[in-house]
Amino acid sequence: MSSLVIIAVVAIVCCVIGGNIGSGKGRFDAGAFLGLLLGPVGLLVLLLLPPTIEAAAIRAEAIEAERRKLRGEPDPAPEASAGPPTA
């Protein structure tokens, strides 16, 4: 294979891996872009980026739910929404 094909394959693979890493941190677009543009170096940069506030909150909520499940505690009652009920 020519070296250009190898570079293209590595770039696409890094793009997919970067998108997967970025989606866990709430930064899918940045992950795919860094993986495509910088390759393996972009993946290292992405690993050093902190998660967004929303992604961190979702992760903390999932950890708390798993903790309650392992301890046998009941799930908390869902909070009432402030808006009108939807049918």
C-alpha cells in the first residue's frame, strides 16, 4: 500500500477513536476533529481535556445511582417538573 493510503487509514481510525473518547467527555466534535487533524497526538490532547460540566454531572448521577443500587437503597422519587404536564 502506498504511504498516503496508510496515512488516510490512520487519520480515519484516530477520528473514530477521538469521537468515542470525546463523546464520553461531552466533546464529540472536538474529539473527532483532533483525532482527524493531529492523529495520535490529538488523542493524547483529548485525554488531557477535562469533561464538560454536563458530562461530569451525568457521570456523577450514574455513579450515585449505581452506589444506591449496590447498597440496596430505593431510587429517589422523581422531581416534579416546573412546567405544565405533557400528554
